[in-house]
Amino acid sequence: MRPFLRASALVTAVLLTGCGSGDAWPEPRPLPPAVGALGAGFVTGTPAPEATITPAPGSWDGVRPPVGYRVVLLTKGTDAPTTALVTAVKEWAGAVDADLRVVTAGHDPVPDIVKAMDMHPDLIVSAGNDLIDPLALVTPNHLDQQFLVVGAELAEPTHNVTSVDWAGASFRGEGLGSASTYDPASFTAARCADAIRAGVAAVLSKLTGIVIWLTPRQ
């Protein structure tokens, strides 16, 4: 069996069997509406699939999720950028009263991605470059589950995968690796906080399947 077919068969088997979790919410539900609205300059018109948009800094500040928004933080890695992203997501969840669960992926992240989906979240937030290739394998098979990738992106995302990047980030996996400008020092607390807020604002506003490119606040 060719490697690609073998990998596809493995993922299909995992997806069919699933990974049950006692921490699952009762059942899936429609995506909750946003509280508030995007500000001027976030986007002009409707972006094309896989498009990159550059919103005006802070144009997402007026949007927040409803209380109890179900979020699974899927993470892998203990490097400084991943740790900064994880901290930002947890702080954001506390600030907006989101219902946050954390899944730390193991050596093979695919079963842990499935575990996160089986928990019936409104959104799965991915932090860590090691998750990019496994997400590229799994996400096209579950178009009804919204994913947000912060500090990296999938090379060919489906409409259920939104990414947030900036100068110094943009790891894309699939052998493409990091951009030549990759800079771990760019994962500051402020930048990571903007990443989770801008990304969630886009998902809640149904602007998904795109890359959000952050520029510095003045």
C-alpha cells in the first residue's frame, strides 16, 4: 500500500472508532452568534477561500463570544512560542468566561485531535507547530467542526480552518517548514493575545477558511 493510502486508511480507522472522553459537552450545537460586531477595517467584502486578509489593528476588539462558549485548546510542544500561545488562550478564556478544556497531544496527535472533536466544542484552537501536518490530514474529513490555528497555518485549509499569522510566524508544515523570517521572539504576550481575539472574532463572524495576517498596533 502506498504511504498516502496507508495514512488515509489509518486516519479513517481512527475517525470511525473515535476516542471517547468523559469531559465531553452533552452534544454538538450550532455555532453560537457573536456578541458585538467587527470594527471598520477588519475586512472589505467577502474574502475568497484561503485568502489572506490584513485587518486594521484592534478592529476585532468589539467582538466576543457568548458566555459558556465551548473551546478545546489542542496543544503540543513546550517551546517558548507554544507556551506563549497557550498562556494567551487561557487568559482570553478567563476574560470572556469561555468554557475551556485542554487536550495535550502525544507522540501521534491524530487520536488527540479526534478526542478534541468528540468533546463537541464550538471551536478547537490549535497551538504548536507539531500539530499542523496532523490537522491537515484530519480537518478535511470534518467540515462541520471549526478549527482556529494560532501562530501557524495549514498550506491548503478547508473552510472550517482559520489561521492567524504575523511577521515572525507562519509555519505551514508539509515539508514547507518555517518562513525565512520565523522569529520565536515575535510570539509576545500582546501578539498572542491579539491572535486569539482576532481569530475567534473572525470565526464568530463566519469569516472562516482564511488566514488573518496581524500587523503591529501603533
